[in-house]
Amino acid sequence: MTAVYPSLESAEFAEGFANVVKEINDLAQLLDTHHIGDKGPDVVDDSLIGIFEALIDRYNAVIDNTRTLSTYINCFITTDSQDTVAQARMSELQRSLVLLSTLGTRMTAWIGTLDVDALIARSKLASEHAYMLHKTKQQAEHLMSQDEESLAAELNVSSGRAWSKLHGDLTSQLLISLEVDGRVQELPMSVIRNLAYDTNRDVRRRAYEAELAGWKRAALPLAASLNSIKNEVSVLARRRRWESPLAASLFSSSIDQQTLDAMLTAARASFPDFRRYLQAKARVLGLSRLAWYDLVAPVGSSEKVWEFEDARNFIVEQFGSYSEKLSQFAARAFCQRWIDAEPRPGKRDGAFCASLRRDESRILSNFKPAFRGMSTLAHELGHGYHNTNLAQRTALQRSLPMTLAETASIFCETIVSQAALQRADRQEQIVILEESLQNSCQIVVDISSRFLFEQGVFAQRSKRELSIEELNELMLNAQRETYGDDLEQSLLHPYMWAVKGHYYSTGRSFYNYPYMFGLLFGLGLYAHYQRDPESFKRGYDDLLSSTGMADAATLAARFGIDLRSEAFWNASLDIVRGDIERFEQLIAG
């Protein structure tokens, strides 16, 4: 992080912080000077074009600098939620972030009054932001009044954002008692959850039981958080005249209901295939049926140990099989220490990649020395490569939807998985295929359960608050509907609603189906690459750089893909079905 500022307490950081605050205040003054949002429609003439271009240039610069500062601070918080200096700086920044959100709303309302087609025809800058302008004009139709939007943004700091922050702080600092090697230890929840990958079933079972006990202990404030956030989202969606929170989510995701329905229908049709995989895994483990704590249990034996250095070398090498540019990017990320790898107390669970500035990213992981740890790194580096291709675009052009955010990550993960399979003996192939199928099962089957759960929460929360027991039952019902009876029904995970931070976001409801979209879209693109590598390479980087400049269907059409057709999604799932068949054959000997 010292590439940006020496530390959170340095003079350079203080200066950068003050500059961002000033830039936001200056932007507010500029909007006031031009009476943006204070009057009716403006005629598109030379004067208005000059105002528009000045505002967009300034707004892009402010977003860039604010994102860098915010990401810089957040990297300290997510790697150590007990960093009180970072927490204080983020709290101080919130006031300016609220103002920036309010200014964005004012600009959205103003653009909604303009003849954007006339503006695009007369301004080069407007034409370069054509997609943003058309989408913003649609969004303007769903705004509350300026005062109401300002109030919602200001209150969000102590409502939705505060509940979300509580979830992050509480779960990252949650310590769980577990006996390990004959000694009771207090371990972070992230370490406990990593024990689900242990080869010893008794260790997995005890970790699962300890985890559930930990979530039960923390359930009261987490249920309050979830109830509050979902109610806030529902109220705002209704006030903004969205048909439902899902309708607002689809708009943000740049897809339509027909696309979502086609994908979910194809996913449901694949459940019997995934159940075959779960049955096969149970046979390998010598079980009649898997318990929840067996879902990610390792299968097969492998002499290959993926230490961090091994993962780095393999990723850099295999990315080079696609292109030198991709390989050099990965080498740079490792060399410049963009990755915080190991799990530890106070660190957020899971993995993510954050865009820091232009072509630089930072990656958080909880690396485990196994194939999954390596493939997760490749996945997150794919996000970083995506950010690198977006670097040439303005901040507004880089505002891509979640559905397309997984495009490069899935592609890069598939590159290393396929390469590892080619080099592996039979036992290693079983290990690699099983871990790949674990991931696919999570993203297709488990994501479907999370989607059903969130639908149920929104439907019931519109009537009243849900109790912990009701949240548990909604989650269990969703798991039963998707996994079927191929999991031990008495050993599911009722507290999965407490685990996943994705539920605790006011800005990203239904933060689940985009992952399924990303997997299946990424697999479809990889299949295209296999059919015609050179043609694919000529268009792929440009596709990545354009993901904030067109909707998903338009971008997919560049590769002859029809997202509204179940056939495309079924074709992507056929790749997974092929892996299931290969896995069944390998374990049969």
C-alpha cells in the first residue's frame, strides 16, 4: 500500500485526504454555479455542451481520486478490522462520500431532463459516454425528489452502511473455541471455516458444529442487521417506483428479466447433474450421503502441494499460454506485492480484488496451500487484469455491472484449471476436477439457494421483521429445494444467511445471481476461445475494456452469444456436465 501513501498517519495521506474532500466540495460548488438540478430542461446548445463537458471531466476526476482514497483505507480495514486508525479515517470520509452521492443524484436528475441524443450528436465527450447517458436517463425516472434522495444518502451512513459495517466487523473478529491437537484454541471464524477442507471428517464435523455455535451466538445483531437492510432496500425501491428490489437489481446488472429467467431455468435443469456429482463424491468418501461439512471436503490423494510460490509460478506460466500481456500482469501483481494472502485474526474471510488506481489493483485472499488456493488467486488476478483493461476508460465508463465483473476472473481460473488437468496423473485429475466441480456446484446450486432465500426474505420482510428462527428456516428450505435429498437433511447450514456478507449491502441487493452469470458467461467465452483462439484474442481485451459501455446482451452479441436463449446457458452447463461425467469415470477406475 506504500505505493500510494507511506501510511494512514503520514503527511502525504493527510494531504491526499484533504485534497479529495476539497475536490468533492469544489464539484458541489460547480453544480451550484450552473444551477444543476435547480431548474427545468435545458436546450442543447453550445453553452450547455460546454457545461456538460466541464462537469463530466470534473466528475470523472473526482470519482477516480475518491475511489483510490476509499480503497486505500478499506484495504487496511478488511485485512484488520481492529485497525482503529483506518476505521476512524473511513468514518471521517463518509461525510464527503454522502455529499458525492448526493451530487451524483443531482447530475442524474439533470441528465434526465436533457435530450441526450441531441447531446451525443453534438459532443464528442457525450458520444464517448453514450451508454452512460442513456442508462442515466432511465435511472432518472426512478429518482425521488432531490431532498428525499439527499436525506436517504445522509441517513444511509447510520442505517444501511452502519448495519453492513457491523456485519463486517463482528464476523471478522468472531473467535470460536475448538480443540485442535488436544488443545482448546480460540480461532477466527475464517480459520474455522477453512477446516471444512480438512481431510479428516471428524475435524470437519467438529469445525462445522463449532461454526454453527458461533453463528448462533452472533445471530441476534446479524438478524437485526439483515432485517434493517432489507427493509431499507424495499422502502427505497418502492419510493423510487421500481416494481421490486429485483427489478432495480436487474437494471443495475444491465440484464433483463428474460435473460435472468433463461439462466435460472437452465440452472434448475442442471440440478440432477449436480446431484450425480454429489452422489459420486459421497461414494468416494465412503458415505451414503454427504453432510454439509462434506461439501468441500478434499477427494482423492495428491502428492502435489500448492504452496504460495508454486501457485505464483504456475499462474504466471499458464497465463503466458494465453498471452504475454496476461502473464506480465500476473508477474507484476506478485512482484509488487498486491496480494494479502494468509488468514489471520481480524481479517475478512473469503477473497476479493479491489481496483486501486488506473491499472493497479489489490487482492485479499485467505490462501490455503491447495489447488483451490491457487485457482482462487488466478480468479482474483483475472479481476485485476480486467481492471488493467479498463484503465484506458474514464471513471464513468469503468462503472461495470456485477454480471460482467466476473468475465475475466472465470476465464483466468479456467485457464489454470485446464492446464493443471493436462499435467496431472489420474489421482491428481480427480482432485482438480472435484475442486472445480465444488466451485461450479457452489455457483449454480448454492447461488440458486441464496437467490431463493433473498426472494423469500424480501417477500416476508415487507410485512414484518423476521426472527432468527424464521431466517434459519427460509435458508434451510432454500437449501432443500436446490440440493435435494442428496445432502443429509439434518446437517444443512441454517446460518448461511449470517455467513455471506453479500446479503448485507444496501447498494447491491441480489448479490448472488451475477456470480452464476459470470461463471456461465465466462465458460461460454472460454469455449469460443477454444474454437477460434486467434479471433477470440483479437476481441477479448476490447470486450473487457467495454464492459461499462454497453449492456450485457450487446457485448455478448460480439461473440455471437444470445443471452436470452436457454440454449446458450445450457451449452455452458454442458461443459460442467462433461466434467461430471469425467469425474464419475475417473473414480470408477
